[in-house]
Amino acid sequence: MLDDVLRPIHGGPDGGPEPLYDFSTNANALGPNPVILAYLRRADPSRYPDPLYRRLREALAEAHGVAPEQVAVGTGTSELIHRLARWNYLRGPILLLPPTFSEYARAARALELPLWEARSPEEFLDLLPKSSLAFLCVPNNPTGEVYPFLEEAARRAGGALVLDLAYHPLAETPPPLPRGAFWLFSPNKAHGLTGVRAGYLVAPLDLTRFQHLAPSWPVSVYGEALLLGHLDPEAQAWLEESKRELFRLRRLLAEGLRALGLEVRESPANFLLVRVGRATEVALALRERGIRVRDCTSFGLPEWLRLSAQKEEAIGALLEALKKVLATARID
């Protein structure tokens, strides 16, 4: 049924009680960024935002060295992805390179657009000239892979190549981005503020019509404050400082998992993959113990969990619980 195909599948809230420790979300575990919190506190919720977001788009455009017409804002990455799929200029095949973020496929299926899922990077590059809209997550979710062919992909694209940069600011060494691509930003993850929904798109062409496809006022005054605060040098300094600790915690997590005899794939960002066998069963057993993890079965990786870097107390609790869960599973 179409309803089942379109049902959102994400990490984070699952309808159950709040977990003691949440490894399912890739938000910065050291947040929220106090600099941006100050911006949020100064926002005035009694007023409407500017429906055209002129000041905000001008600030974002200046930061990226483009014209304001090349910037569009939205409720968040997911809303902008669905709006891209509706954009008449892009009506045609949507191209993906799985495993990757599920929202790209949901946007195509919601509009019953042709969906091409490449089986390899080579096939992705071959199909690019014939696609209308293509997505790459940089670094990729859930694998953490940074594709070495971004420049070539931007040259080959027949329509729009969209680089989803949700984890780009959380990478140890963020890769350079080709200017011919569309850049999709959702800074709330990097700053530990995922409850504030706001994102923006930067494109190599005029996005005025794309911006007008949004409902009126898609971004609240708090979303405006988040995006403006994200540009503040002090907010960026906090992020860079937090990343050093996040990478230490990610390495600590990886070492602990390997000590349990598990295969680990680290990423250049703040998360990793661990192979546990029957991922759904392991994830449910951990949830019963107050620990939420991201089962990667929906990505087509039924033996893997995705885990984000968390504080040492959380890592210790996870490793202890996982040791018991795996021992029980092996006995059964």
C-alpha cells in the first residue's frame, strides 16, 4: 500500500517512553549551542516573520558568496526535499545511490515520479545525465561515505544534483563542494537543536519560483534565529571546539564495540555503523533496557546499527547492555 511506502522512517522519537540514552539521533550530543540559544531567546514569537525572508536570505547569500535569489529557506531538510520534487523545472526521474536517507525516495513516491536507485557509483554517474533530480548525502547517511566523484557528478548532471549537507559541518575535515551543485543545509544537527526546524538551499540559479512554492511562512521566528545564529562566528567556534570532543567520543565508542568482537565502520562525522547480526532484534532488546539505537534494516542493512557519538556515561551503558543482549542472542 502507498501509505506503508510513504510512512516516515527516522531515528529519534518512536512513540515509547523517553530513553535513558539515545544513540539513534545524529545531532551533536554536546549541544545545544549556547550562542544560538541566545538568538532563540531574543526571537519575538508575537510577530510574523517576513514572508519573503529578505534579511535572512541576504545574510545566507553573503555567507556563501551568491545572490539572495539563489537562496531559499524551508522548514527543514525534509520539507525542502519534497519541495524540490514538486518543482516543475525538475519533473522527471529522481536518482539515488542507496543506502541513503529515506526522504529522497519518499518525495519521489509521494508524487509518483520515476525513481532510479543506482547499484553502484559507476551506474549513478552513468544515469546522471538522464535524471532530472539527483541526491547525494555528504557524508552519506548511514554509511558515512564521502564520495570522491562530486566534481565529476556536478559536471555530468542533466538536471539538479543536490548535495545534502546535514553532516558536512560535523565532519572532521569537511570535503570541498562543487559550485555547480545545489547545496542543502540543515544546521540544527550540528548545533544540537533538532527541535528547531529550519534549513536552506543554495543553488547555481535563481530560486525565486522555488521559494514561492512553499506555504506562507514556512520558517518560524525561531527557525530564522537558528539560521542567523548559525552564521555567527562565535557559534562556529563553539561547533569546532565541540567536534574535537565528539571525535574522541566516537573513537572511544568504536574501540569499545571492537572489544566486544564486533565489526565497526567509522565515518568522518559523529556516527558509525556496527554489525550486530539481527539488527531489529538487538535494537528492540536495547530499547527495553532504556537505550535507543538506529536499526539500519530500512536502509537495506539488516545486520547493522547506526550509533552516534554520545557522552562517556552513555557509551558505558550501551556497551554493557549490548554485551548482555548479544550474549543472550548467541545462547538462544
